[in-house]
Amino acid sequence: MADRNLVSFNSMISAYSKCGDVWGAWDVFSVMRGYGFLPTPFSLAGLLSCQALDICGGGQLQSLAIKNGLFYADAFVGTALLGLYGRLGRVSEAVQAFEDMPKKSLVTWNSMISLYAYHGLVKDCMRSFRELLRLEASLSDCSFVGVLSGLAGELDLEFGQQIHGLVIKSGFEHEVMVANSLVNMYVNCVNICIAENFFKGMHVTDVVSWNTIIGALEKDGSPLKALDFFFQMSRDGVKPNQTTFVITIASCSSLQIPILGEYIHAKAIKKGFDSDVFIGSALVDFYAKCDKLVESHQCFDGIYEKNVVSWNALIMGYGSKSCSTCASLLLDMLKLGYRPNEYTFSAILKSSDAIELQQLHSLIIRMGYEHNLHVMSSLMTSFAKNGLLLDALAFVKDCDRPLAVVPSNIAAGIYNRVGQYNETLKLLSVLEEPDIVTWNILIAACARNGDYKEVFELLQRMLMTRIYPDNYTFVGLLSVCSKLSNLDLGCSIHGLIIKTDINLCDTFVCNVLIDMYGKCGCIKSSVKIFDEMTDRNLITWTSLISALGVNGYSQEALERFRQMEFLGFKPDSVAFISIFTVCKHAGLVKEGMELFRRMKSDYGIEPKMDHYHCMVDLLARNGKLKEAKKLIASMAFPPDALIWRIFLEGSKRSRTVEKAEKKKPLKEGAALSRRKNFARLIFRPNKRFHFVKPCSSLRQSKKQQQQSLQKTPPNAPPQSLRWFLGPKGDSDADANVGGNGDAEEQGIQGDTALKGTLLAGVLLVGVVGGFATVGFIYKDQINAFLNQFSTFIEGYGPAGYALFIAVYAGLEILAIPAIPLTMSAGLLFGSVIGTIIVSISGTVAASVAFLIARYFARERILKLVEGNKKFLAIDKAIGENGFRVVTLLRLSPLLPFSLGNYLYGLTSVKFVPYVLGSWLGMLPGSWAYVSAGAFGRAIIQDESEFGFGGNGILTLGLGLLVTAVAAAYVTQLAKDAVKDIE
């Protein structure tokens, strides 16, 4: 052009800017200034709108606008400047420029609201919109679109509904662009139901409206409903565009129904979109997920202009099938000049072996992706998958700064796998913002380490940080309940699952619930959960079969196994281990062997070591040792130590059963003999009592006892009396017995018994003497205590005396051990010696108690009853007849022994009559208890000649009779004493 003006220069600048040629626009702008033209707002705005303009050029243009006064003249240049800063992410510069602008138009406000919304500054976006409303300016559709695009989240839903009301009030509800923004707002605010209802009520819709609702349904996990809307869109005459086909094909990929995807593919071909890179990439992904790699590759080849996304889709398809083609695809991609990104490396790393991993690691470092979190996480996962755990953990040690959450979770999972739970806790404890995966790994680590209390403390901390458990969390918690067999805790976790989100009870969680209830013994709950499940898999059936078997329902477990087969589920090796375990515990040998045969013949599963463990145990438990040995010999690999241990335990168990069956007739005869001997003991009261041998003879064998009895002459004294004979007596007895060995053994037995008796006596005297010495030394302190106690009792009157009697009655507990000790004396020493020892020791103990009561409490009792003539008369009568009273009362086995010792000391009974009466009165009772012990000794020795007769029982019966006689005698004494006073 020969004649160029300012308008022509501005047009050229705008043209270059729209094409993205920033240098061309700069050249035209420089030529314009060279021609002497001053830049106008349109010149600066055109150059500022160029997408390729950087922050440096924008700053220069802003300075030029301020210098020339264009920035303050109107809002045109300032608005364009806001657009530049918004594209470059310079929010602070944009806010400063907005605040410096003296004049702001509606477009300026809309640009600023959109800028805030684009960068997620929702509060600033709301604040700017409110300020715009206060200016009472006329709102445009872009105002509503800008503010609605910034709302994303449940907290913003209320404000979005207010904007919706303002849209209706302002009359913009029929604007399709505003309506689409409202649909998108409800979708982003996680309320798909309101979005769907609003969409159905829209007056005007376009392809964007349909794409928005279809895409929202696909992301929300409702691909079938998304396809329904797609077909409804076609019926309403709205033509789908490229975005529509991409979303619809993604829905078909989620459903993995080939016929639907092929139908959408045909419609895309009909529309001429089959070579489009976006639709082609979606089709590559769809066919790969449907296991049709050939069709996937054909769609990839049909893409006219491939990009990195299409390459990644194809590599992901082959990588998901662990195919080695991924490496060759990466080479082709590099040869054709495409630069792989982090998603490319993540996809190819999934299917790489150990050698390829090393090469890929080098390529990743070379291309600068070694610090990319996505690539690092995939690389660590692949190293761990191929067993290169040290290489995977090297990222933790070589990293200069703390790892991010995802790599830390992967490293912690590796530590968990190798059992280094402390390293897991150490690694994850430094994370500032752990996610739900982190908490799940921590819970699993504590559960496997046995720190069950720490598991639930972690759950509490997780809830405090507002991170809510998912199904993996509940699986870890339920596994702890299974290990503890804690039904109440398991029920609580089940209730928490329902309270948190009923949708968390998926197949995975329900399988663990069945297992937990089975191990806790609540089989009804396991069956109930199983019956309520709609989506069952093989693990579900295996868990139920195992639960039934553990709780003893073997037939029901077998029936469920047959039902599982009938429904088309093919049992795996774990399912067969479960059913073999059921047969093992129930003793179902025939059924177990049949299932073992079918495992290989019908299902082609080669038996492993665990299967042989169960089968050998099944056969060995049920005495099928030959079959078990034959099964071990048929193993395709050498048996381990556990196999032989199971076999040997079964063999030992079988021999034990055979011996028990052989001894059964002998035991029945011996039992019959014992019953006859016991009958003779009861019904032969005139049989002469036989004195049993000392305690050491209990260790004699049956044969030695019989020989000793045969060698003892009829006129020899009993063994228990020979303890007290001198050496001469012993020698005479030994001479009559004959045999130096027997004499020496019996002498040792006699010496042992004598020493034991003397030791018991010394201990008794020492204890009694010790108490007496302590009482004498601390008599002043004891007197002071008794004075205080007496004052305490007198202060409470009758209640105090009742307390006094209760305390004394409580002392009777001390006499309870005397009963088994008395019977033990008969068991150890025989009837005569045991009676002498018990009666003497009991008399000594009673005498000491008598003296303690007489010394410490007698005077206080007399002071308490001073002036009570009846009490003194009765006390005098008992004292004069003390020997008879004590003897009669001691004969009674019902009256308290320990309490009586103290009560006698409080009366006027003399010491010598008390001692003689106590000893004489205790003889029959002691004889009865000692005889009972001797009777037990005779049963232990199985002596058929031992005759307990009715002496012991008769003595106890007479004791009960004497109780009544003693009570009558004492009552009569009291009555006579009272009559004398009257």
C-alpha cells in the first residue's frame, strides 16, 4: 500500500496477533512509529492480545501506555492488559493494574471476575461480583458466566444458587451460554441431580449443553445414563461434535461393551471424524480396554495427525497387557520426532522387565524427568514389582529433600512388604499433609506388627484431620478384629461403615466382613451378608466356605462349594485349600480325596505344597497312614519338614488309639475291682482297721508294696508305730521281715517321717513362741490399742458389741485351712500318728489363743459386765465345771474352733482343765478327719485290705449328736446359776 494510515497499521497488528506472530506484530508496530504515527488504544490492545507476547513485552507496552496517557484515557488498554496478565498467570500484576485504572468498564469488571475464577480465587471472584452489583451497572451474560465458572465445591453451592436466582431475576435464564454455565456450576458443586433436573428444564439447548451434562454423567460414574442422553440428543436433532464423540466413547470404555463402542465408532466415521486425533485417541483407548489390540492399533494408524496423547493411549493399551511391544512403540515414537512426556514413561514402565527398567531409567534421566513425581512413582513401583527393592528404596536415600506424598507411600508399601514396619512409620511420620493412602499404609503396618491399639489410635487421628476412611481403611480395621476374634469391635466397625457411607460396602469389604464374622464365631452374620450381596466373586464364596468350616458346618460348606461350581465359578487353589481344610476338620476322607482328584482332572490345577499339607493331615488324622504315605510318594516335588511332621503326628495318634483299645478291657476290670473294694469298705464295718505306711511309701510301686506285705509277719507292729520304737525294735522287726534291702529302705522311710514330724513340731513351737514373744514385748502398745478399741465399742453401744462379735467371728476364717491340713496328716502319716500330731498341735494353738484372750481381754470384759449378776453367776458356773464344758463343746464339729479359743479365755475356766478338755474333745474330730485322709491314701495305693469301716462316719455322726448334748448341758448350767441368784 502506498497510502498507509493508522487504521491499516492497526489492522495488520491485530492480524499478526491473532495468528500468534508476535514478532510480525512488533515489526508492524515499529514501522508505524517510524512513519510518525502515535499508537492508539487499538494499536496497544491489538498487540497485547497476542497469545505469544511475554511478560517483558507486556511491561514495555504498559509503560508506553502510561507515558502517552492511553492507560488513563479509557478502559480499553487496561482491559487488554488484564487479559495479558491473566494468560501469563500474573494475578498480582493484574490486580495492581486493575486498581490503578481510573476508568473501568463492564468488560473490565468481567475480565477481572473471569481472571479470579480461572485461577481458583473464589472469594475474590465473589467479592468483585458483589462490588459490581453495588455499582448498579447493567450486568451482561459474560458477568454471570465469569462468576459461575469460578464456583467449584460443595461450599460454593449456596452462593451458586443465589447467582441462579439473580439470573432468573435479571432475565438471563433463556441465554444458552448462561444456562450452560449454570449446568456446569451444579456439576462442579457435586450435585449432579440438580444439574440433571435443571438441564431437563432448559428452554434452549445447544451442543455445549448436551456435552456438559453427558460429560458430567460420565465422570460421575453413570456411563449408561450418559449414553441415554447421547441417544436423546440425536433424537432431538442436535448434531454431535468432536467433544461429544470423545465423551461418549469414554463412556463405552467404562462399560467395556464392544458393540456399543463399535456403534459410536460407526457414527463417527459417518460424520467424518474417524481421522480426528482426539476421537482417534479415544477409540484407541476403548479398543485396548476391550482387549482388542489389533483394532486399537488400526485406529491409531488411521489418525491423520498423531500427537503425544494418541501415542500414550496406544502404549497404555499394550502396557496394561504386559506386552513387550511398548518398548518398540517408544522407539518408533522417538524416531518420528515425538517427545515422550511423564504419562508416556508411566505407561511403558508398567510392562517393563528388569533389563528394560535400567535403560528406561537412563532415558528418563537424560530427558530430565527423574524428579517428576509421576515418573518417579511409576519407576519405584516398577522396581518393586520386578524385585529390585533396593533400587526402589534408593530414591528415598538419594533424595536431598523430603519425598512427596505419593513416592513416600510407595516406599512405605515396600517397607511393609519386607516387614520393616518401623521404617514405614519413620518415613510417613514426617509428611505434613498425608492422604488417605498414607493413613491406610500406617494402619496396615501397625496391624501386621501386632500394634492393634495403635491401629485405632491412628483411625482417631485420621478422623480428627477430616480425612474419612475408605474401603481399604475398613479392610485393615476388620482384619485386626479378625486377628483379635473380637466380635463387639467388628460389629462397631461394621456400623461405622454403614454410618460413613453404605456404598463403601462393596464386594471387597463384604468379603472381609464375611471372614471377620466367621472367625469371631458369628456364622449367621456371615451368611446374612453373603445372601444380601448382589455382586459376588470367587473370593466371596471362598470366604463363606472357610467361615462355615471353621464353625463346624462342614456339610453346609460342601453344599456351598457345589453351588459355587453350579453357578459357573471356577475354584482356584485357595478355594481348594479352604474346602480341604473343611474336610480335614470334619474327617470327610472320601469327599476330600474326590475333590483332590477333581482339582487336577476337572480344573487343571496342579497341587501345591499347601494342598498336600491338608490332604496328608486329613488322611493321617483318620488313620489312613498307608494312603498318606502313598500320596507323599506321588508328589512331584520333595516333601518338606511339615509334611513329615504331620504324618508322624498322625502315626503317633493312631498307635495311641490302638493301645487305648487294647487296654480298655483291663481298665474296665480294674474299675470293677475298685467298685467292689469300695463296697466292702462301706458294708464291712467290723473289719479291723489297717494302719497305713508312712508318706514315702506312696512312691513305692505296686509290686514293692505287695512284696512288703507278703514279707511282714502277722505279729509285727504297724509301720507307723515302728517310728517310735528304738533301734532294737527296728532291728527285731527288720529281722522278722528278712532282707537287708527292705530293712534299709524302711529305715530310711521311718527316719524321713520322723524328721518331718519333728520339723513340723519345731515350726509350730517357733510360730507360737514368736507370737507370744511379740505379745510380751509390745504388751503396752497392745494394751493401748485395746483401750482405744474398747472405747470405740462402748461409744456405739449395742452396735459396737455386735461389731466386736463380728470381728471375732471373722477370725474363724483362720480355721478353714485346718481341715485340708488335718486330712493331709492322715494321707501322709497314717491314722494314729496323724491324730496324735493334729491333736497336740491343735491343743497348743488353742492354749496360746486362750492365754492371749485371758491376758489382754479378761479384765476389760469384767469391767464391761460389772454389776451384771446373771452374767457373773453363769461365768462362775462354767468355771467350776470347766473341764466338762470344754470337753463337750470341743466334741462338736459345728461350733467354731478359733472363736472358741478366744471366748474360753474370756471366762473363768482354769488353764489346766481347759488344756485337758480341749485335747480330749478334739481327739474324735481329729480322728475323723485324719481317717478320711488315710482313706484317700488307701485308695491311692489301691489296697484292697484296707478297712475304713464305719468308724470315721460314725465318729462324725456322734460329733453331731454331742453338739446337741453340749448345748443342753451348758443351757442347764446357765439356768441353775440364774435360779440360785433369784
